[in-house]
Amino acid sequence: MENERQLTEYEQKEIEAAKLAKQELELSFYSPMFAGIAKDIDRAVKNSTANVYDEEFEEATIAITIKISCEEKEATKTIESGNGSNAKIAVYKAPRIKHRVTAKLVQKDTTDGDVTYTTHELVEEGGKLIAKPLQQAQISIEELEVVDQSEDKEKPESRAQMNVDEVIKNNKDELEA
């Protein structure tokens, strides 16, 4: 017995198939008939989990489709009789189970952007919003009013902005020219 060779994977599967061929099997997910499906699902779960864990993908979705049908088959059985042998053909329904396990790995690629066009003014013209370029984007220091920030410490920037807006408004004709 020590010199017995190891069976190949193919031979092991053939022996298992021969054993199954002699058994009555209930059509149930826990039946050996579904062992191949369970192995495929297990492989998809392991591979998908590893990819998500390694942060190669954000998430995984596994879809399982099982199609069960019956196919009519014929079996020939030879019956020995006194006059010779007779062949008898029997028709039966063989269960067919097809499956597909699909792992969908989601990888998001996001590009963000943020641009403020400080050289343009947004204007509504004819029901459309138009970004018009400012002709004179710079404002001289003489044009700005000095604001005493001690008067209103809560909103010093809003007063300065109001002054800039006022200068732009007063010089709008020059800017558009």
C-alpha cells in the first residue's frame, strides 16, 4: 500500500461523479448537485473581499444566477430474452442546472475642480447668464474708501466688499468701454 500513487484531481472528480450517479439526490441548494455553484460563489466572495480590503476597489457586488430546467433524454437498456436480445428505449427527464456568478468591483475615479473667475462679472442678458470680462480688473488704492473697522468689528470684510462693488458700479461705463 505504500507504493500506491496519488490520484489526480481529474480521477478524484470522476470517482465522485460515479458515486453521485448511484445516489438519490434531493434538489436542494445543500445537495451535492450544487457543490460547483457553492465553490464558484466562495471564490467570488474571497477575491472580491481581498480587492476591497486592499483598497483596490471601493466595493463589490456579487450576482448569482441559477437556471434550472429539465431535458428529455433517452436511455437504451438491453434485455436478454430467449429469442435474442431486445433493446428497450426509455425516455426520462434529466435535471439541468446552469449557473453564473458575476462579481462587479466598483472603482471610483473622481476629479474635482474649483475655479473662480475674478476677472469676469456675471450679468443677466436676455434671460441668459453671461460672464463678461472686466475691462479694468485692477482698482487703485485711491478709489477705495478707508473704513474704520472699529465701528463694525463683526463685518469688516462686508464693508470693504461693498466699497469695491460701489467702485466697480461707478466705473462700469469705463470698464465696458
